[in-house]
Amino acid sequence: MSSSVIDFIATEARFGAQNYAPIGVVLSRGEGVWVWDTEGNRYLDCLSAYSAVSQGHCHPKILAAMVEQAHRLTLTSRAFHNDQLALFYEEIAALTGSHKVLPMNSGAEAVETAIKSVRKWGYEVKGVPDGQAEIIVCANNFHGRTLGIVGFSTDPETHGHFGPFAPGFKIIPFGDAAALKEAITPNTVAFLVEPIQGEAGVVIPPAGYFTEVRQLCTANNVMLVLDEIQTGLGRTGKLLAEQHEGIEADVTLLGKALSGGFYPVSAVLSNNDVLGTLRPGQHGSTFGGNPLACAVARAAMRVLVEEGMIENAARQGARFLEGLKDIRANTIREVRGRGLMLAVELHPEAGRARRYCEALQGKGILAKDTHEQTIRIAPPLVITSDQVDWALERLASTLTQDFS
């Protein structure tokens, strides 16, 4: 590292809270699938800011929409109407087939909003006794880092020493429909689940799991809440990951790619009366639904569809997955993925995944480790076949490298 890079990193360490452990690169510019560091070195971004930059870095049409709106009006709060919110509602509802929309900012805010909404629905519509609502979640989940959310995490690093936590959550194994059936009671108001567990290492449930989940939730009048903050908007090769099994959630949570990485935008989408229980003053956000956010989100959704990014994610994801499976390396325990949401899990004896990510950095690829043994791979949806092949060559040489 040069002295300037060391200075940047040292300054962060001196003034910043140590709640992240980033790879040792200081980025200064991005375009499409590429990012450049402060020394001019170019890297293929295989993380996409955890899928937030699905449309590629600094997409010109999203940038233009942001700049144009920033010149006109940025924030009104929801005390007044603005001329972008209704259009955002209309367009996201048309894209996803949703009936109601509640805009927020971060993904965690969307999750908290859904928790409040399904509880209120449970009391006022389903008839659950006050204070007795139960929400079922899955082990190894990741839905954010707010106090309400970490209380039902099973990751000790996430919830350790942050309690006491709110009650009302049951934890079951992911991908086990029988466990869901057993956990449901008359007080169950929702099942909150990721279609694919991203932070857990791109864990994909068995085929048919969500079909059975949908049937169980319908039969027991339980709201199926799908956290598609990482999987949604084309990441898995479909607009929404639920489409891989032909189901429809009662409540869908979107974020990250909803703004193409330009601005924090999230949304809670509902296909029934869950959001209809909210009244003025019961939930809100100063920035939620602001005109700048809405203009950016509208552009982000538009380019996703008009430029065929969802279809490209399916094609390039299949190519990437096949190429990863063809790598013959004793270090690899399993390769898995759907669309451009991929992971390489290493054998424990291969050592921690981070050192492979650091080696990949030296070859022009930025990827990130998760849960010590897994390398996550999630490039922007605009990646080309040549770029996939270029990445596979470097991944193959790194995964067969002897670090002993």
C-alpha cells in the first residue's frame, strides 16, 4: 500500500467506530462493473455494495434523474404532497403487481415497518389478543441491525450484549416447511423470511419449499413477508426471487437496488389489507417518499427493465455458476447460486475466505467473505460474458493457490 492509502485507512481507524472490517482498498471512482482505487488500479466489483449497485456504478440515466430532481425539489416531508411520490407508487405497483406501497429509506427500516404493520393487522383484522402477536423467523437470518431486528438474530456477533430484546419472535430452521407448520399457532401473524439467505452465505432452500410455505401461510391466515432487499429487482435472474416458485408474498420488502446505489430508498409492498391498518401519526419517516428518492427510484426501476438487466442476470449468472463449478480445487466445499447471487464455500482446512478475497484484490477482483468460509460473488447485473470469463480465470487461479 502507498502512504496515501495507509493515511486514508489510518484516519478512518482513528476517528471511526470499528464496526466494519473492510478489505484494504480505498476506492475513489466507479463506472459500470468497474471501480478504481486512489492509485488508479481498476477492479471488477463482485459485491455491488451488497446488491445495491445492481444497475452498475454511476448509471448515467439514474444520475441524470438525480441531478435534475436535485435542482427542482429534494425534500418536503410527508406533511405535503410532492409530484414524484404518486408516480413512484404507480410505477412500482405496476412493476411488481402490488396494491399498496409504503416508502422508507433503509432496508432495516422496511423490515421494522413490516413488523409493526403485520402486528397491527394481527390485532385489528385477525383478532389476535393484544400483546400476543407472534412472528416466525429463520435461524441464520439477516434482516438488518436495528435493536428490534437483532433480537431475533442467531448470530452472536449481531445480538451479543445488545439486549434486552423485544419478545414475540419464534426461530425455526430455514428451508424446513415441517418446522414452520409446527411453529404456527392462532397468534401467529407473519412468517418473515429471505427467499435466499444472503449474509448466511447464499443459502438456497430446497425446491418446492416456498410453494409449501405459501400454502401453510394461506391455510392459517398468516402473512408471508419476503425480505427481497438483496434478492429483489433482478439479482436472482427474476424481478423477484419469489417468481422462481411461482408464488406471491403478502408483503414484499425492497431496498438496495431500488435506487441503483445513488440514495437510500426502500419500500414495503402489500397485496392485501396489511398496510391498510395504518392511520396518520402511527408510522412515518421524514425522508421516506421524498421527491429526490422517488425520482431516483423511478429511474433505477426503468433502466433495470428497459436495458434487459434482469434477463442478463439470468444468462450471466448461469454462465458464472457453471464456470465456478468447473473449477477443480481442493479448497472448494460447495458452489451455489441463483442468477448473479453466488457463493463459493471453502473447506475449513483451506483457511479463512478473507485471505482469498485479499488475493483476489491483487488480481483485480473485489469480493467479500462471509461467515469465515464463504466468498460471496454478486457483480452488477450489467456484467458481460467476457467479463464473467475474465473473473473466472482469476478466481480459478486464486482458489487453486497454495497459501501454506
